[in-house]
Amino acid sequence: MTNAQIAETFELLADLLEFQGANSFRVRAYRNSARAIRDYHESIAALCETDPKRLESIDGIGESTAHKCVELVQTGSLKQLDELRAKVPESVLALLRIPGLGPKKAAALFHELKISSLDELRAACEAGQVRGLKGFGAKTEQAILDGMAIAAAANQRIYWADADQIADALREHLAACQGVRQLELAGSYRRGRETVGDLDVLVDSTNPAEVMDRFGQFPGVADVIGRGETKMSVRLGTGLQIDLRVVPAESF
């Protein structure tokens, strides 16, 4: 699990806590932890396995966050985050990606106008309903409409640098599989685009089942979207989709 993946988990935890009106100090602590984890020069996952106590010496990471890092790395999930996600519709998370909206205003839209998706929010803005809420207004309503495209794109794409961390971890993970002879990342990641919508992995092997079994064990995999004889798609807990195709050497 990469530092970027761990940081994204804590950022989501902070967003959901703020959405539910949690103590602001607690929310800020998780945001600071996410920033510290993302910027740290060593692998947080490696420290969790070899020297977890050292995590507490990192500026921005306290005892509670250190324990959560270990839980996340060892189990692939956080119990606290799972409990929060069970209380908030998945579609609501897209609202949090609108520039300038934030968890508090997203909560107001959800609780007062029962808005839980981008489509519902767009309709409410176009109908002039949002401007009537306390703390909003006509300018805020228009700003939300202007940010819809950004939110939709953010819901599907991540920065290349973050994708690169995941790609490196995936390479290392699959390299441990004896059935892998060659491996390459394709698509927008290989072309070096500024943002990446998903990861496409091409593997040369005569044993697709072994490769796909190993692929499904990649840390952070939330669910398997589909699996065939030579193709397999998974979705990480962060929402990123990774597609694997296993081919013989002559097709590689």
C-alpha cells in the first residue's frame, strides 16, 4: 500500500467526520496526518511492518493515527471508516469534490434538500433551490454549477504522481508471482498524462490463473469487478479501477 493510498484514506476519514459534524480538532488532526503521510520520504507501509512505534515520531502522526496506519496496512481497511461509510451514501462523496463546497455545506445540502448526487445537486441549482439555504446564495449556487465538471472529473481521475506510486507497488506485488515473465503498464499512465482514469496492466504469462490470483491479493483491492480466462478488473478502496490482461509472449 502506497503513502498516497494511505493518505487518501485519512483524507476520506476526515471528510466523512466533518460531514457528520465531528469535533473540528479531530478532523484537522486527520487532515494533518494525511499530509504528513503523503509527503513522508519513506514507505509508511514498510514502517508499519518493521517498526510501527517509529510512526509516532513522524511530525503529524500521533499514537491513534499510527495504530490506524498499522490496521489499514495489515487488514486493507479501517473499521472506523467502514462504519462511517455505512452511514453516508456513496454518491454523497462526489459532492465533497466540488471546489469550495466542503463537507459542512455538503451536509447541509444532504440534510435540508435531501441531495445525495451530482445530478440532484445540478437540478437543485438550476431550480434556484440552493440559494435559499443559510450560508449559500446566488453566487455560491453558480459556483457550484461551474465546479460540476471538475467534480465529475475528480471522481474518475487521479494525478499521475499518485498513480505512479500505485503502479510501483503493483509491479512489486506481481513480481513475486513466478508466472509473470514480463509486465508493463499501458494507457494514459504509460503516456504520462497529467491525470489517470484507471490503470491498465499487461502481463506476459502462460499461467493466467496464477497471475490473476496474485493480482486479486493486491493490498487495497475492495472488490473484483470481473474475471475471465485472461482478463480481470478490480476496484481499489479509493475508487481507482485496475484492469489486467494476461497474454502469451507473442502477443505481449
